Amino acid sequence: MTPYYEQDGITIYHGDCRKVLRELNPDRFGVLLTDPPFGISYKSGARREGLADHIYGDEDTQTRDHVLDWWGDRPALVFGTWRIQRPRGTRARLIWDTKGALGMGDLRLPWKPSDQEIYVLGEGFKGRRDSNVIRVAPVQSMASNGRTHPHEKPVTLLLILLNKCPVGEVIDPCVGSGSTLVAAKRTGRKAIGIEIDERYCEIAAKRLAQGALPLEFSA
């Protein structure tokens, strides 16, 4: 395979993760951390210029399930939603509290969604025993404010998650705009990301090329 980007221990492959993963041995990685298509047929009703209004492969959970079949019972953190059946083998559920900001939800109800779920699979996680609710502001919702992906995750959130993950190389088969890879780079960890949409490969590569000094993150 020819990497789309390879520098400072971070590699991006452009392609369908279901094919690229055939060439990778899961035993080489310490943890899987990914935000796969949820299987909710996401279609944004908002007018957000510069952002895609849908997610490739979001019609079902085939991509997520294929990745997890490849990964086996190793340690993993997988973003998801209560609207779709959780991954088989889920041991715990983390809640990302977005500080009151997220989607519109059902406008007929007097509540709006302001959280997302993260599923914990496998063993080997470490660190101080904290609440399963992680409170981090999301990335600004508009492309004009710097957002590059409709489901872009804040690097701070990924740093908090990585801080409790087993040591070793990180794998993200659905890399999107590259937040997981940026977080891995900042903590001095090697990582591999796979992305089917070349425009996001380009965005992730540019973010990584900006450079970031390794840091110690405590949470």
C-alpha cells in the first residue's frame, strides 16, 4: 500500500477501510479509537456552507461492524448513538457532554441533544477512575469558524480518551478530518488512519503538517 501521508510516525491511507485493513495486522496496535458512520443515514437539514450534508457509508453499520470483526476483542473506543444497536461486546458507555451544543434533534420536543455516546470494548485501559461523563465543547458548527467535517471531534476530547488507552500504536479506520491522528501526534504516539474520501485525507494531512510538540496530558 502507498500511504497518502506519512510523517512523524503518523500514516494516512486513502481507501475503503474494509479493504485496507486486510493488509494490516491488528496485533501491531495498542488501541482502536474511531468515529465510524453510525448507520443513521445522516442528512443535515442545516445550511452549513463548505460542509458535506451526509456521511459516506452511513446507511447502515456495515463499516463499523467490519472494523470491529477485524479488531476482535482488543481494546477499543468507538463513537456511536443510542438510536442504533451498540457494538457487540460493549463493556461500558462513555458520555461526551457537549456543554449544551450539538444537533437540533426532534423539534417537537422541549429538549435538544447535547451529548454523544462512546462505547468501551476490550480490556487494558488505565489511569485514574473518573466519571464516565466527559465535558468538552464541540468544534464550532460552521465551516467559516474552522470546522472541516460535519462530525468533527475536538482534539481535546481525543486527548482525554487517549490518556486512558493502552500504550502502543493507534488505529483509526474512519479518520475523517484527522482529530484522532492529531491527538496521537501531540502525545507522541504512532498512529495509522484510513479515510475513503480524499478531501478529508487532504484536510487531515494539512492539520498534521502544521506540527505539534508532544505533550503530557493528564485527566
